[in-house]
Amino acid sequence: MFDTSPVLDCAGRPLRLDRPRVMGIVNVTPDSFSDGGRHFDTGAAIAHALALVEQGADLLDVGGESTRPGAAHVSAQEEIDRVV
């Protein structure tokens, strides 16, 4: 029998969707609503991401624009600079 489960290409790494997956969240904004900007520093963000993977995250969502109520919008370039 053939496996028909969807597979996402995540930068050349296949992610099979044959079961629920856990997504870790890394907010890299200075005014994060959920973590108060604790991961705005690159080193802190990387350490947090590695900890999430160690705890079982299958993929990471790195957020570069705050969704905090009243937060100012940032340019696309600023968001890219924060995330990449």
C-alpha cells in the first residue's frame, strides 16, 4: 500500500504530515506580547529555538512583527532583518 500522507518541503528537509506536529514559537520583537521581548537578541532567540527543538518542536515559527494590541507596524525589510 502507498503512503499518501502530505509532505512539506521545508528548505530541502521533508516534513511528513502523517501525524500531528508541534510548532515552537520564537518571537524576535522588542515588544512581544507573550514574552516581553526576551528573545529580541539574536543569541537569546537561537538559544530559545534550540531549547524548543530539544523539547520536541518539529518546526519553528519565527515572528518578526508584534501582534500586541497597539503595536506599531514594521516595514517588510525590518521584519526580514529580525527573522532571517
